[in-house]
Amino acid sequence: MSTTISPSPGNFALPLYASKLVPAPVTFLMCPPKLYDVSYVINPWMAGHLHDSSQVVAAEQWQHLHNAVTEIAEVVLVEPEPGSPDMVFTANAGLEREGVVVLSSFSHKERQGEEQHFRRWFHQAGYTVLSVPHETPFEGEGDALFAVDGSRLWAGYGPRTLQSSHRYLSEAWKIEVAPLHLVDPRFYHLDTCFAPLEDGSVMYYPPAFDKASIDRIEACYAEDKRIIVTEADALRFACNVININRTVILNEVSRELSGQLKLRGFRVVEVVLSEFLKAGGAAKCLVMRLSGATH
Ligand code: ARG
């Protein structure tokens, strides 16, 4: 898609959407699963699945997801790198807003090699890249989700991201960070158990949080805005949802949950992502949201 208009007198090649007539397209960063594998165990999902995923099936499932995402957004790709089998989970590359990326500082050495690859990609794409020290791990969009009205940044901590990293996020965007403590090792990233949706509701699995965090969520979302996910759906990564406007893209979930989402007016697109569940990720982990303005 063309993002510029040709220069002419009185027309300074502004991006099309800078005219405010056309909203900026949402862009997602994805990484083809050519080198994807479960080659170590850093979360409970990976245990028992070492080298147990099929390259062919993973490629097919990823392609279905890619097709679904390109229907609602732009997609840009980063090439996978040898030695970084989890690079497909681009949500963990960092967190971006307004052209600024806070790059992840991975908790486990197994994923730290990805940082240089993502740093290079963001630099080449023209983003301002900020770093977080290794003493204070931060795992990107996997653990940090903007409220849809932009009023605050919901930030998970515990299994991976440390709460001490949150100040780098509030400094980067001058935004209030609302900390959420993750207490169930199966839901080790915030995006595995919490999803603010664009109609002003929130989907979440309460037992993944401590009491203070549940209170914080409930203080921001009225009861009729809370979509409580069952354990069975949470284990299908139901909260790991890609949401643009009225479309939600997620792994297969129960008919009850997809029915609830449809009743709220969502178009529900289910994509089987079983090969990626073996590594502890699903739809939302496989994309990173970019504001797109720098492309
Ligand atoms: N195997 C990866 C890890 O444990 C999965 C990452 C899932 N990503 C996410 N955003 N939840 O780090």
C-alpha cells in the first residue's frame, strides 16, 4: 500500500494518514516459523514437547494466521535467525508506540540472543530504540498492553518481567503504568491471561492474578465490561487475542466464549495454533503491534 503522496506545490509528501482523513493502518510485525522449534524448556508448556512440533504443520498454521491478519492490517516481516527458535513470538521483541520501541531484555539466556536481531530490525526500520538493563528483565508486548483509550499501560510482572523495569516504560511514554502480578506459572506473560478489547471490555482469567491486581482490573472495568474466561478456555490461550476494531483473531475456543464475543458484536476468527501452544504461545504472541507511521 502507498503511504505517501507525490510532492507538488503546497503538498509536502505527507503520509496519507497525516491528513487525518485516513486513519493510520495498524501494522503487525511477524516472523516466519522456518526455524521454529521447541528446543529448551523455559515455561511449563514446553515441558514434554522438546522437538515435538512439526515444521510443516507449524508453517501451515502460521500461514493461516498471517492470512487472517492481512485481512485487517498491514504485516511486515523479520527474518528468523539461527539459534533463536522462539523468534516467531514477535510480541516479545519489545513494545512500540509513537515510533519509540522499548526493546525487550529477556529474562532467560535462551532468548537473549534475539535482542540483537530485533534491535537491528527496529533501527533499520527507523524507530527510536530504548533499552532496559538486564538486571531488570522486560519481555515486551507479551507483558505490557496499552489500555484501548491510551490512558494507561497494563504491565505484568513476576515470572519474566520484573516490576523494577516498569519505570523505563512510564518514562518512555510519560504514561501511568498499572502493575499486574502474575501468580500462575502457566500464565507467565500478561498476554496469556489478559486482553483489553476495543469495545472497552476486557477478557481475563482471574486466577492468574493476585488479589490486588484483580482489584485494580475491577476498578477500571465495570462488571458488564468484564469477560471472565474459564480455565479450559484460558488453557486454549483464549486471552491471547489479536483485536482490531470488531475483529478478534484467536486460537480455537469454546462455543460459549465465541458466542459471548459475537453477542458483543465481534467477528470471531479462530485459527488452530496447536504447534505454537507447545512452546507456550498463540495468536497474539505471534504478532507485535506497530503504529506503522515510520514505514
Ligand atoms: N517459548 C516462548 C517463551 O517462553 C513463548 C513466548 C510466548 N509469547 C508471549 N507473548 N506470550 O518465551
